[in-house]
Amino acid sequence: MTFFRRARRTRKPKSRGAAVSLAETDTERLAIEALRAYPGLMAVLSELGDDTEESTKKGNSLMSSDQQLFERWQKFLSGTQLSLEDEHGVIEEMAARDPACLQQVCRLLANQKRDAQEKLSEACDAHRQAENQLAVLQQGPWFPADVLRVYADGRLEVACNGRRQVIAAVPELGAQQWLTGDEVLLDRELRVVVARSDAPQRTGMIGTVAEIAGSSVIVRGNGDEEIVAFCPAELVASLRVDDRVLYRRDAQCVLARLAPRTQSAYTLEQPPRTRFEDIGGLDHVIAEIRRDLDLHLLHPDVAGQYRLRLVRGMVLVGPPGTGKTMLAGSIANYLRDTDPSAHFLHVKPGALRHVYYGSTEARIRELFAVARRAPGLVVIFFDELDTFGARGASPGHTLDDRVMGCLLSEIDGIEPTERIVCVAATNRLDLCDDALVREGRLKDRIYHIPRPNRLATRQILTRYVRDDLPYAAGAEAAVSPETVVDAAVAYLFAEHDSAGPIVTVTLANGTRHEIRAPAVLSGALLAGAVERAKHVAAHRHLSGEPGLAVEDVLMALDQALSAEADKLQSPAAARRILDFPGADDIVRVELPQQRQPRRYRYLRVA
């Protein structure tokens, strides 16, 4: 046989009966195991160690007779699938030739049995897991419900899907320890409490107690909706009218009493950083405001000696961008410096409006309730007061009588408001309701914020064109902050050869008016122009030309005035923005040609 011839050639012969060393291949290793299990073959191979012709013939004769038996035995040991008859036959023949080979067969069967048992155990575990998962998937749904009452016998009164019923609970759950409002889970038939919900905390709607009637409570919710809700006896004893409660609308039960609201959506933790010193061009208005604040809020005893009515409202009236909101923030900072307990409430446009009927009035009442509970002085700032509208006004500016009546009663009602000052800002006082801006309410003090004149413009620009900015080197002398401010003021206010007319308007009587820069100036326009100029200078600095130049500011001012001219293209817009005498009669607007500022030309008339 070829295999044994190769084995004979690669072996190093030793003494008779020694083990045969074969080449290191997988097939030959399997053959070695088979040969060791059959000592008869090993003896034959040992006799083949002599390279004699007689030995070779003897081995070939033996292997030809045992070749089939050897191959079947090798397959049997390697785990190759054989028929049942072949396995029985090879075992019987090997046992007949050498009974010692049965030990290897027993070990092989024992290993196979152990492997089969392990696989069977794993299959049983997987089968049980599949059965459990299938049982969970086939289980009927559980339904959440709210506990209304716990009876002494362990039964529960629950509300599920708007229906109240008394059912039992699984004894192991400990239902006696549950509270009203706890969420539980009912079985598919809604007959038994099978588990307690894992909800981390109670949830529901927030309302106020309108009335207490025995064990029931009338709760006022969204849109002044009132419902009669069930409430536990121990909770009813602690409730008072106007208390905030947590309730479930579908279950109609009160869950808990909430603490009074300590913060409001309108409260500012820190007042704005703006101070009176940061505002330029409004020195006379600031002086008047500080004088009134000092007298009526900080020294009310002196005002009482002269029988003066305390100021309850201030209105800042002026065109857009003239500093009304900055003044309101400065008032808050001024009061905070003089009275650390002062608070500032900022009511933004439309913040009090709500889609539900009656909710706007509820928000107004909440705003003033928070102001009354706060210690110290409270300043309520109504930004863009004209957005509240007026009763009986044109469409788009009308206001419900209920809302306005609620606001008026809170500002000047029976409840005390001595520590509350309402500050409002608007640029259209004519759109505000007359009852809102009358004496004793917001019209106690009306401060008109004008557009900046030449002096105010210089003061505003000085606050933005600072000494610590880098300036470009001029042709004759270095550029300084004073040079930039003088050029800008001259460009805006020079009567001849200045920025020129922005637009030309025609009145109903045929009169034509040239609208120049002072008619549309504002602090916001000046601040924006300087900011734009600094951006241009910063970008030029990156390309190797550092410093702010006069042309940067003049070009930025020209762009700002062009933007204002675009706003005045229609007569309606011109009537709304311009405030000179006769502006309400504008019927035509004409735009001039594009203007280009000239380099340093306006320094001579500064």
C-alpha cells in the first residue's frame, strides 16, 4: 500500500516493537490513532522495518486483506457518518481481532453522550425562553387606572377610561399603602389590579381651587373651566380657595396641593446691565425720571406730607430705536441699587395673550399676583404697549372688553398696588386705549423720547467710538475718536453738502418736504452704523491694513440712511414713521439718487 510505503521511507528504524513515527499530516495522525488501537497492525508495521523484499511482500499481502477494515475503522474514529450496519461490523471485527480496541470505542461513545447531553440542555433552555417570550407576547393588555380611594378590606376605587369602579387587588401588592392618585394596572377584563405602575411621579393638570364643597373641590382649569373633582379628606382639610392643585381631568380627582408660585415667566433673575450712564443724548429725560423715582418710590414719606398721589405708571413715548427699552432696564438697575429687594417683571408683546377663552385674563391676574407677593418694589415693564390695542379700534388693533377691564382693574383696582410701578414703552400712543393711559394709571408720567439732535448724536457716538479702538493713519495726521465723531456729525447735520435728502414727500395740499437725516436718526441707527464700520475695519485688518478710518463710519452711516429710505417708499409707511407736523397728510414719496460720502470733506464744517 502506498501509505505504508511512504511511512516506511520516512521512518527512522529502531528496535523491533518500537512505535512507528509517521509524517506530520492530519490524515497520517488519524492513521496513527487507528494503528495504536489495533496492535496487530502495529506488529505488522514493525516487521516492515527491514528493507527486504520478503518484508515488503508480507506487508502488501496483509494490507490488501485488511485495507477495507482499516479505512472503516479510521472513519469510525474520526466521526465520519457511517451506516448502522457498517458501524456494528467494524466494531465486531476489531473486537474479534483485538479486544483492547473496545476501550477506545467506549471512550468515544462517552464523549459523544456528554456532548449530546450538553446540547440537549442548551436546547431545553432555549425552548423554555421561547415559551416564556411567547407567553408574554400572547398575554392580554393591561390598562392604567388612577386610585381614588382605598377601602379597609383592601379593595380599591379606581377610575379607568372615565369610568369609576371598585375592584380587588392582588394581595401581594400591599394596596393598603397606596395613595389617592397613584397609577395602577388592571387586567384585560378590568376586574383585578395586577400591578402598580412604575411612573416616577404624579402627573396631571394644574388648576386653582375655586370652591370647597365637603369632600369635593371645584377646580378651575384652562379657559376658566370648572369641574367638581373628588379629593381625599386629609387633602381637603389643607386646601384653601385659590390654592394651586394637581388634578386629573379624566379621573376627576385632585392628586396633591402645590406650593405657591414663587417665580413667574416674566421675572428676570438679573436686571438688564444697562445703566443711566450708558445712555447718551437723553440726559434731560434721565434727570426727570430719576427725580420722580427718588420722590415717589424712595421717599414716599415726603410725597405724603404734600398729599401727592404716588406715581403708579410711566409711559415712554418715542420713535423706534430711541432708547425706550434701555431706559426701562436702567430704571430697574437704579431701583436695584437703591433697594436690593426690588424686582423687575418684563412683559413682552403678546406674552399675556392665550388661545383659550378667559386664559388671557388669568395670565394678567397671575402677573399682578406675583408682583404683590414679591417683597420690595416691583417694576412691571410693558414693552410695545400699543400691541395691547384699544377697545373699538380698527381691525387688528381691537381688544376684548374683558381683557382690558381685567388689566385696568389690576393696575388701579381695590387691591393695593403701592409697591408696584408700571412702566410702558410705545411709539404709537394714539393706538393705546384711553382708559389705560389716563391719569392715575399709566399716564401719571409720560416721558417723550425725541430723536437725537446734534449734541445727542455726538454723545451717542462718543459712547461707541472709544479711545481703545485701533484707528487708521491719516494722510496728514493720525485718525482719532474726535476726528471720527466730528466727521459723522458733520455728515449728518451740515446744512449744505451733507448727507442730502433721504426722501422727498408731498402733502395733500401740494407742499413738498425734503426729509433729511435728522428726521430718521435714532440711537439704534447710530450704534448699528458704528458696529458695521468696525466690522469693515476688522476685515481690512486681516488683509494687512489695520485701523478704523473715517470713510468706514461715513459709508456705514450712508448705508443705514439708505435702509431708512427704503422703509419710506410708501405713503402709509411714511405717515407711520415720520413725526413732523403734517406727516399724516403725506400722499407721495420720491426717492433721490444714490449718495456717496466724500473723504474728509465734512471735517471743515464740524
